[in-house]
Amino acid sequence: MANPTLQQPSFLLANLKADATTKPLLQRCQDLVKIIDEYPAKELHLIFPWLVESVFGSLDGVIAGWNLRFLHSRSNEYNIVMDFLNPSGPMMKLVYKLQAEEYKYEIPINYLPGPVKACIQEGVLPDCPLFHNKLQFPLSGLLTLNIAFNPFEFFMFNFAYCLITPKYGSSTDSAYFVLVDTYLKYFLPTEGSVPPSPFSDSRGSVSAPSPRSSSVSFASYGIHSPSLLKHHIFHQPSVNADPAAQEIWRSETLLQMFVEIWLHHYSLEMYQKLQSPQVKEPFSPTEEHVLVVRLLVKHLHAFSNSLKPEQLSSSPSAHSHTHTSPLEEFKRSVPRFVQQKLYLFLQHCFGHWPLDASFRAVLETWLSYIQPWRYTGEKANPQPDQNRTVPEKWESFVHENLLMYTKLFQVFLNRAVRTDLVNAKNALMVFRVAKVFAQPNLAEMIQKGEQLFLEPEHVLHHRQPRGYLTPGQGGSYLSSRQRVVTDMVFKVKSHVYGLEGQDCQYKQMFGTELRGAVMKLIQIIAQARQTAKRISDHSSEVAANKSFLSWFGLGASDLNNSFPGAEPEETGEYLKKTHEFLDRALENLCQIFKVRLGQLNQLISNLGSLEDDGNSKQLPDCVQSENGLILTDLGRRQFGRHMNALCSRPDFLGRLSRHYLTNLDSTTKLKHSPMSRRMLERSQRPRLSLRPLASYRTILLLLLFYVFGSLLSLGPISSTVLLLAGGFLYGLLMTLFADKLKTH
């Protein structure tokens, strides 16, 4: 590299672009480390957009960048990339260096999430402050609008957008997935505070101040009405008065960027329009995308649950702000901020995801969100999962996220009844959902939340003023209790109406309509259980007959307890797993919806009788005896019409059928006997007779034939084929020359 004092910025960028095609990644990163340390921000400002694009790829997906989603720990370049992009590494140091000078970098609004872009185009302020006061109108007169981000926002936007560019085939051990986890743990710490900016300028002061556009308290989220939200934004006091808030803006920016870019692709209005088949789906998340969202959800629970007990119990009112750090206030606000966008994201995935095992990623993301008690950092409860009670302190979370439990359960139910539950992976998903909702106390909490939502509207009109007296100040316990109930009614109603709209038609999870759908699922589960058992029994029979078939030369080298047309996950042990999953799913569903054992047994017995009726319709007419089913006279003749039609054909096939299905010898004898015409017609009626096989003479001839075949080194199967071929050729010749034989 040339001396930085002699080289012009334009030459610096040109040299870096040339090096990108000739030098290995290690040397390029070493050069960049020196440049970031030695060059002033004025010159680094010109290379920053190119460097971000060369790392994360272009927003249109044409430039691949460093392929973070395909870079795994097995690669030699993995550690180089991780060191360079570490939250305390050279790339972030460059970001902070530029942040101190308040540079701006533009992004076309076409790359913003659909609802955000729609708001901007309609002249409406988006609900996220990340996009406020940043609209840049083009000087050239073109219609393209841009959003101007500061360096940290620009970096995080490109990093987040890298996940949704059209690339496939990544996994959870990629550099990208690990970096997401690393950034979350660094900027949203569950212990301690966010580390200060690692860069200090030449004057010795810590750089990277909070940008002016971020002077909005994150606690303003949780109000679902757009109008209330916009009103709230412009009346919030600045959090920058607290020195600790100087570092919180990075945490807020990271979370807002991740939620907006990964989740905010559907608004309530857009989702309602998507119900029409004529509307094209604007965005289709991949399995990798959903897995990263699940990582975000799990970490946000851990981050939010790391509140100190005394701060968790304190009221998030203006009086407590002086005693609560900005980070702790931030932790309290996180669940409400992510709720609406995650709900619409999951609802869309539930309705549009293919009916295959890849849905497991969506399912586990949902189950992770509705079980925040799993991410408290506490030691594991020694009790089994099915006996683990949901602590009472989580009741308010269940109520304030009621639709996450009830509405999404209903949507999952619609998927489950259309899924092949004989497949072990699909059976596992039904079991997972039933197991989660069967946790003690959870169903009761959900029911209580539904009761609060169904409270008459007049309850809200009698809410007491916020300055009510506590019992110790002269107030009554009754008024305090009424106040708590009224507040919960208001929270639940605002949650439901905020997510579904004021005109939503709420269906109770434990209502009559949904109970009927659950009973239908129980019936499908019972039927899938029987099918899995029947297939498993068939597989066992195939395995038992393996040695016998191999004697005939038909035994496969590895039957693997499989059956014809089976998938790999539907063989052997997987079928036993299917039966186990479905059994436990039945138990849990009956526990959740209070289905009595008698009802379940009656349902299963009805299913069994229907199956027996279906099988009996396929059998000829028969009666039950001590020795099992035996054919009646009608049953023996039920297939006679097919043979009659075959033997009545005038062509060669009819003549061949008459040879095998009518007794020619008996017919010839009857023509010369004084028997009646009726006996003659009866003897000429087509029928299949196996009585000759019971003759000692026939058995002896067959035995001798097989012995003779073994002397000629012919196996049993070869001898059988030869015997059948000879019989067929004999019948063929007799049919061809039957007329000549009659003449002679």
C-alpha cells in the first residue's frame, strides 16, 4: 500500500477494487485493517458503500459478496471473516469512525419492506422511527426516493437484507447465522450492559454519539393503533439526557432493523387483501429465514427475561424512569414491539407454507414465542415436561398475546387435518403442539384471557382515573381489584383489535365450533394410528417372510422392514415413532379440551367399525363361523358374471378362456349320456376349480417335477415358471388346433 498521505481517495477505491480480483481474502482483510486505522474518516467515507456491498452483496442479489450464508466453519476463510466482522472488529471500528462524523448513505425505498414503502409512497409516516426524517428527494427529478441512513444503520440494513436476497441452501452453522447470534448477544446483552464504542478519536473522546433521529424512547411501542403511535412519538422526552442512553441507540437500531427487514412484510390491510386469490403474494420467506427469526425470538425472550426482579415488579410509569436504566426500560418494551409484526409473519407462514416437514421451522418459531418461561436463564426444573406448571407470573403475557395462542392454534388445526399424519415428521409436529398446550395452567390462562376479551364493552367506559388511591392511602381493596381487572380487559381488547382490526370476529379456542374441529383432528389422528399400525404389521410380516422368499430367489438384499412405496421416514423404527407421537398427541388433546375417555373410545370404536364395514364390502358374500369367514353359495358365484362375459367372447381370448374355465372332458361325456339338458348346461358353466391340486396323483407329479428340476440345477422358482409356461403353451396349442382335433 502506498503512503496514505500521498494517495488520493479515488486511487484508494480504485486500488481496493483491483485487489478484490487478485488478492486472497486474508491479504485483503489485512490491508483493510491498516486502511481503517490510518486513513481519516473523510477518505474512508468514499469506500464504505463499496466495502459493505463487497461483504454482504448487492441489494438486488447480483453481487454475491463474501457469501456469508454459505460460509461454514469447515472453510479456511471462516475465521478471517468472523474476526473482521466481529462486533469489536475492524469493520465495526470503521462504522464508529464514520458515525462520529455523521455521514449519510442512501438506500432506494424500493428495497424497504412492503408496508413501509407503501406508507412513504402514500405520504404517511411509517410506524417505526427508524424511517423518520430520512427521506431524500432526488435532485435529477427522477421518481426514485431514497432513505438516508447513518453508517451504523446502513451497515445493519445491508447485513439484515442479506438474509432475504434470493439465495438458497444455507444452514444454521453458516457464518451469517453465527454473526446474527453474536450481534444479538453483544448489543442485547442478558447480563451487564452494552459495551461502549471501542473507537476513540485523536482527541481522546469516545465517538459514535447517539444520532439525533434516535431521540425517541423505545418504550413508546406497544400501542397498536397507528394514530396513537404517531401521536405518542412526537411527545416523548429525549432519552439522551441519561449518559447511559448514549449506547442504547445501537441496541434499538439493531432490533428495529432486524424486525423491520425480517418480519415487516405484511400489514393488516395487506394480509386481508392476500385472502383474495387474485392478489400475488409479495414475499415468500425461506426455511433459513424462519430459522434466523426463531433465533431472534429466543434471544429476545432471554433479553427481556433478564430484567432484575425489583425492576420487573416496578411500574413502567414516568415515576419509575428515574430509577430504571435505559437498558432495563428497553428490555421491558421489547415483547410489545415485536408482537404485531411477528404475528402477521407467522399467520402468513401458517397459511402459505407447503404441507411438508419443512414447516417444522415455522412451528418451532411459534412455540418458542408462546413459551417465554423456557428462556428465563433459570436452572432446569427436575420435573418432566408434561408435569411442569406454567408459573402464574406469565398469565399477563398470555393475556397480552392471546391471539398468538388462540388464532394461530386454529390456523394450525386447519393445516393438521390436511396433513399426512402417518409420516413420522408430521406426527411429531402435532405432538409438539399438543404437548405445549397441555402444560398445566396454560389452558386455564388462555380461557381466562378469552373471558376478559368477551367482557361487555361498558366495562371500559367505567375505568377509574389513573391517580387512584392505594389501600394504604385510604383507597379500598375492592376498587384496586376492579382497577386491575379493568386494566386487563383493556389490554386484551386493545391487543386483539390492534392485531385483527376493530371488525374482527373472534372465535373462542374453547368454544363449540373449535371443539368440533378438534374432535375431527382426533378422529384423523386415530385413523392415522391404525394405518401406521397396519403398515408396521405388514412390514413385520415382510421381514418374517424374508428367509422363505430368499429360498425362491426373491428375497431382497435389505428389506429394512419397509413396504411398497414407503418413504425412508416411514419405515422400521419411524413407524413405531409415528404410533408413539400420535398416541401422546391424543392424550394431550383430550387433556386440553376435556375429552372424556368414554368419548374417545367410542370415537375409535366407530372408526374401527367403519373400517371393518369398508373391508367387508370388498369381500364376496360370506358368513361368520367358528372357523372364521366362509363363502356362501351366492359368494361362490358372485364373480361368475366376469367369467361368463370372458367365455362368451367369440375371439381367440374367449376360446382360450373356455379351455381353462370349462370342463371339456365332462362336456364330451355328457353329450353321449342320457343326462338331462340342465345337467349339460350346468357342467358348461365357467368356473375355477382347484380340486385337482388336492389329488395325491397331482401332488406326486409335482414333487417328481421339482426333484427332476433340481437335478438339472433349476431352483424352485425356475421350475415353477417352467411349469406354468408349459401349461400355458399346452392350452394355447389346444385352443389353436381344437377344430382339427374335433374333425379327427
